[in-house]
Amino acid sequence: MSLLGSKWTEPNYQQAIEWCKTRQKQSINCTVAFLGGTPQDDSQAQLAFETNVHAVKFIGDQKINAYVTVKPTVLGALLDKSKCRQKVLAIAKEAANQNQPVEIATESKDLVSFSLETAVACAKENTNVILDLQVYLNRTYEDLKTATKNGVGVRLVKGAYVGDENKLEEIQTHFKSLIEASAVNSNKVILGTHDPEMIEWVKEKFRDKKELVEFGFLKGLSDRTKIKLAEQGWRVLEYVPFGEKTEAYVNRRLKFLQDLEGAGKFPAP
């Protein structure tokens, strides 16, 4: 797994941020995310918290355009949601001290409400917070309204867990509708997709408003596309996970590729 994982991940935040430096030279910004697994006790959740704080400070010390994405499960959401929220708030406040945003992953369907409420709580503390919203969930239209009304930035992503809609054509339709709604509500479109059809649709729709769009990609996928977009003047971000517990993350990536291939489709090159 380590050989495969190296394509998708980095072993620690120091090496993840070194990778971000390389990407910055290509006009690609990055977000780094700790893959700490699901903690079994408070001490493991505390270690995940401290790792995220160290990453925030290291990014500040290195003075690069990067920030952290936090996963509620890694910070103990399944152990104690209140303690987890306090950890996310503390990370967001430290990020604000470093003039960095922080992104919150929504993860599985049963954690979306918690992640949304946590993002709103962070925004009320005057931190710059971005929330991932998954386009294959029916609730996302209302969640987008709630987030933007409360000053939370939103990244629209397909989703890598179990959704309400799993047909690719329907997901594309939802994606486009949500992108249009995001543009109306927040005047900015932040998305994560490797779908070449969606990428071309967004490029055409916003060809005269590039500054309003940010394309997000995973480390290890669509490298030619992300570099080309950056060269064309689009804002591009790469998601760079780090840590030793990579198996679940890598398996989700492999399933994504297998599902695409089964449908006769492929990610952008």
C-alpha cells in the first residue's frame, strides 16, 4: 500500500507542504489533510488536533499559499461531537491568526449536519471557513443556502461516500444546478471535480469570469489538466492528504476509478 499511497498521499505534513511548494511554482495552491483514521479514544483525537495545528503553523512559517482541511471523524466526531467542534474551532482560530482559511470535509451523510453547524460556528468566530458539500445529496441545495447566508464558503464536490443519487448523469445535472446557485448566492464558485465534461462546461460558462472560479483536484489525478488550467489563468487547488493511515482513503480513490471505468468514463487526464 505504501507504494500506491505515495501517488495519492504524503507521509507527514512537512513533506506534504514541501510538495505544496512545488505546486506553487506551477501556480497551483494546495490544501493538506491529515489522514489519522478514526480515533478510538480522546488521546488519539488530541494527537490529530495537535497535528493539524502544527501543520497550520508550519504553513505560516513557510509562507506559502496553502491551508488545512480537517476531517471531523479524525478529530473525534464519533467519540464526542462537542469536543470535536471545539477542536475544529481552535484550528480555525489558529488558521485565522496565520491569515489562512480552513476547510471542513463533510464525510459521510450522517455527519453533514454536524459539519455544517460547525462551519457556521467557526464563521461566527470571524474565521475564514470553507465547507465541502456533496452534490449527490438531495439536502445540498438547502445546505448551500444556509452556509452562504452565514458567511461560510462552499466547495462543491461529487462525494466519495454513499449518496442519494449515484447515476453519473444525474450527478452532473445536480452539479451544474448547484454551481449556478453558488454563483448567485456567493459570487464565487469553488468546486472539486475530475469530470472532463464538467470542467469544460465550467470553463465555457465562466470564460469571461475566471476570477470567480476555483478548480479543485486530488493529488495523483488529472495532473496534466490542473497544470494546463493554471497556465490558462484559472485558479487551481490540489488536495494533498498526509499520514500513515491511508488505506481507507486510497480504497475510495480506487473505487471511484473503477466505477468510472465501469460506466465507460475516465477522469480528466
